[in-house]
Amino acid sequence: MSLFITSSPPHLRSRITTTCIMYHVLIALLPAVAAAIYFFGTSSLLLVVICVLAALTTELFWQVFRQKKITVHDGSAMLTGILLALSLPPDLPVELAALGSVIAIAVGKQAFGGLGHNPFNPALVGRAFLLISFPVEMTNWPLWKGPSQSPLNGATSATPLDLAEENIITEYSALFWGNVSGSLGETCAPALLLGGFYLCCRGFIHWRIPVGILGSAGLLIYLDGSDPLFHLLSGGLLLGAFFMATDLITSPLTCRGHWIFGIGIGVLIWLIRLHGGYPEGVTFAILLMNMTVPLLDYYLIPQPLGGVSSRGSNKKNC
Amino acid sequence: MKVRDKNILRGIHINDGKETTFNRSIVRASPPSEVVIPLLQHHGKPGQPLVKKGERVRKGQKLSESKSPGAVPVHASISGTVTAVEPRLTIRGKREMAVVIKSEKRATFSPLPPLTRYRHLPENKVLRAILQEAGIVGLGGAAFPTHLKLSPRNKQHVDAVILNGCECEPYLTGDDRLMQEAPEKVVAGMEIIMKILKVNQGYIAVEDNKPNAIASLKKFTYGKENLKIIPLKTRYPQGAEKILVKILLGREVPGGGLPADVGVIIHNVETAWAINNAVYKGIPLIEKIVTVTGNNVPKPANFLAPIGISFQALLEQCGGLLDYKGKIIAGGPMMGRTQCSLEVPVTKETKAILALPEKEAALKEPGPCIRCGRCVEHCPMGLLPVFLAELSRIQKCQDLERLKLSYCMECGSCAYVCPAKRPLVQWIRLGKNRR
């Protein structure tokens, strides 16, 4: 007659779910999306919508085709779409954006087994694919509609990092507020910082990763004789540090892992930006460090409570 | 010795559900018509039954005996006739040998044997012998025989006793009420423990969500230099021995060791109360404080219940169940065992009966792990629950020891915080059993 449910403890579960975390990250991205629309016009909204729709459709098709449980509503595909859109140039043809989104979900995520199994950040896989396949379109920066500083050639402008290669320095205030050309979501620092701090404070991302990236990249660039503040504010560094590198699935699990992962990304950004061929290095830095995550998780096992070797030892702190 | 009054960094904070019963005083449960007393109610091996079917027993009479020095006897919790000595379903989910006693009207009490029996022994051995004879076990839930815990090995130099009044499990309020209503008995029991161990320094740790308990204990220990009441910030699983030793004294119990290895003995406040009853009143452990609570119970209460009373009988005194569905849990919601039947008796391990309605008890569908690291962040032992659970699940046992599987105390913090609702503790237990 027993109608009681039996199960293993614990019998209480917290209210936070996977979907809840995804939507919190989406909320944190809203300021960046708003800034993109403000600076680059409504065409950027179209780009965001296209990327999200393409991502959702790909995920849905994949899951229907493979007869998997439909989890399109969990927010993860939408997050990938928005992150990809924010890392694209505003004038990118929509069909390329959609293609990038399809690649991000299909190759970057579902091919590995879906949510939680992808070794690389799917949005960055999509962006890297577009960057390598369509280098011209992906580096075609439109003239910023406001008071721009010395556009190089008629129709297109250049990002502050491109300009720096030609020894043209952009003002800090323009860099900070986002009055520069660049990808949709990467220019406006206050919007990114707002979202990033929100996520760090609520504990939805690991704060050590952005701190490690910004700290190590800034320090190395300073030691190398360049302007660290300029580099931190330009390009996709803030977007990458707060939203791409901190992707839960593709970052390490332990504290020490977070530090090493963050610092590794910072070092790679410094190498690529100052000593490599690309003016921008965040995408590849993060993708390269994504590869080290399984190794970091395997070797960096924290010392458990009572893991001290000698019996009866009276160690004060762990 | 330095005392720490600080929070542990890990662990979880839970909305604790104690508000329904924390202000209800402990009431004596009305005597049941029948009790079922399992012979094994402690951590160890059961004893042999001393009574046969048809025999009349008195309340407090010893029902079992064992040659093993670690075993403790069980006692009749009511007067009556033995109707059966047979296997019965217990809270462990198994059928285990039990003595069934049918109540009779005329109650007679048989106290513990007189102290003259122990004339030739030194004082602390006498006290230990009384505790064993009284069947006292740790009442925090693990039911480890108390006299064993109070006999540290020679090399273990015990210099501190901690009385654990944290009661960090949600919903449980028995210890809280006990500290409010009978602080003198708790403190007296504590003093006996300190006397047995010849220890001068005692701490009573209470979480700060029990201000009344802290106040009444402070009032009662006023002027006693060697007893300190230590309020701790509320946090689960603070009441776990190793965590408590770390927080209070900054000592780390080595893996696989006991708190005695770092010179500390920890007892639950209810154990101290039971020790007081045994030593000063000659009452063996035949009654237990049980919180009956949960949203499926119309009138939640704290009971002083005879051991062996069925869950059904206790729940009836709270107005039955609103709905005969959901979960019935023996113990708290984080570590308690679900029950499939209401026939099971209250034993020395039972701290609470928690009835969760169907809605709260519904099993969650686990999703894929998103490697958020919340389980790692909250594991009080500093382990990697995500890998322990996953390797256990796929039965890759050789890596489990590298990740210190045996350190896991199954507190459930990881599964509580898991956003994908994965049954981490269940898999970890699987891994522990497979090895």
C-alpha cells in the first residue's frame, strides 16, 4: 500500500537551476546589447536576433533529428547566439552571422554531446570559424556614426587596436564609453563591467577568472612597455574576460584552476597582441586555454579537510 | 587554547523550516499500545535477546545482551507482555530482529542496577559501565556507543570536550527545545563526560538561530569558568564533527581519523541529557526526543517519545497526515532516510519524522552537468563531488581514492546546490559500496 516516495538524500534542493543560471547571464548581457543598439543602430539588433534565432533553430533541429530531449528553452543556445552576435562586426552580412551561429551550435556544442560536454566555448568556435573563413568581412568595421577620429579610408574605419598598430592613439574616454569602432558588444566598458560585476556578486561566474585575465594581461603589457589601460579597454578583452572565458562549461572547477586559466589567457593575449600577427587575440587565447581545462581539473585537486598527512597534526589553516 | 568564533567558508545556508516547531515545547507522547524494539540500535553488532514470547517485562528492563565490549543493550520502553521476537521492518529499510511488547495498564519501572555492583572499579570506569548498561549511544544520529567514545586510546591525549548543539539540519528542533527546557540536565551530563575524560575545558557550540537556547545555557553556566557557550553563525553542515573541531579549535582531524586523534571528544546535547538521566536517575535510554514536522503534518510537535513507538502512532498524535503520499523521512531532510511504511519504530537514531507533501517531495529530473563548480565551492570537506559522483556512476573506481572518496561524509551540500539536480550523493554512495 506504500505510496510514499523513497529516494536517496538530500531531500531538499536549492531553487537555482541550470536554466536560471543561463537567464541570469542573459540579463547581465542586456546592458551590452543596449549599448550595441545605441552605438551601432538598429541593424545590430537585427544581427543579435538573427544569431539567436539561428542558434535556437539549429539546437532544435539537432535535438529533433537525433531524437534527444528538447532543451531549447534552457537558455544556453540563446546565450551562445547573443555572445556570438556581440563579438561580430556591426556590418557583417546577416547570412554570415547566421552561418556562424549554426556552426557554433552544431560544431561547437552539439557535436560533442550537447550542453555540458563541449570543450570549447561555442560562441568563440563560431567566431573563430567566421574570422578564418571570412577575414575581410570580419574585419570590416563601419564608420562610427558619432565624432570619429581620423577614419583611414572612406567607407570603413578601424578599431583602436588597428589604429594603434599605425601609432594612432585613441582617447581613453572614447575607449571607455565605447565611442569607437569594433564588434557589437565589446566597445562599451561600463555596460560590460556592470554585467560582469552582477554575475560575480551573485556567484554565477568565478570572479578569479576575469581578475586573472585582466591582472596578468595588464601587468605583462605594462612590463612590455605598452599602455595597459588602452589594451584592457580596447578590443574584446572585457567581453572575453567577463562573459567568454567564464563560461562555466569550458572553465576549470577549482580555485587554483581558475587562477591558472585566467592568467594563462592573459599571457596569451599579451603574446598575440604585442608579438603575434593579429591585433586582437582574445578569441584564440580563450580557445587555447579551453584545451587545458581537462588537464587542470585532473591535476589540481584541492587539499581536503583533514588531508594533512601526519596524524594528530594541528595545522591552523588550509 | 584559542577558541574560534567564526564561520566556515564552505557549506550552505538553507532556509531551515525550523519555524514551525521551534516554539513548541517538548510534550510526552501518549503511551502506545505496542512498541517494537529492534535489537540493533547502535553502530556495531546486535546483542542476543534476553526475553521470550509471552514473558512479562517491566519498563526499563534490559532486553538484550552481548559479549562484545562495544555493544550496548536495548531496554523495554513500556511495561507489558512480549508478543513476538521476530524480524521487523526498521528505519534502515531492512527486516531486523526486534522485540515486540504489548502494553499493559499497570506500569512498573525497573531502574538500572545499583552502583554497588561496580564497587571495585575506579570512578570513571563506573560511570562508563553505567552508560553502557543504560544503552546510551550518540543521539546525534550516528548512534555510536557512548562508552566507547569516552574511552580514548592511550596515545590520544584528550584536552577538550565539545557539546554539539548546532542542530544544523533543517526542520529539527529537538535539541533546541532541550537546551531551552532542560539546560541543567544538559550541563550536568556534560560535567559527567568531562569527569570521565578528566578534561577541564568544555565547549557548547550552538548556532545563532537558537538565541533562546544560547540564553538559557549561558544563564545556567554563569560563573562556570570551564564551560564556554560558543554561538556559531548558522551554516549547514556545521554540526558535523570534523567541521566543528576545525571551526571551534582550528584543529584538522586527519582523514580516516576521529576527533579524539586531535584531542577532542564531541557529544550531542541530547546524549548529555541521556547521560544525566542514566547516572543521576537510573533511567536507561528508553525515551527519545523526536521532532515531528513537515508540511504534510497538520500539528507539528516536539515529542518525548518511547523508543519503539511506531511512526504511525506518533503521527496520529499530530493529527495524522494530510495526504498519504509524498515522503516520510526518518531524520532531517539533508541526511535522513525515506521510509516506505509507517510501521517502522522510532529508534535511538531517530531524531525526527519529517513528512513532506507530494509537491515538495517530487523527484527532480537530472540534467547534464554544466560544470558550474557549485558542488566544489560548497563541499565542506574540500572535495570534488562532481568527479566523485561521475566516476562512481561509471564505476571507474581506481581514480576514486585519488580524489579521497572516503573523506566524503554524505552531507548532501553538493546535491543541494547542484543546478542540474543531479543525485550526486546517491552516486557517491554507489562508489563507496562498489569499492
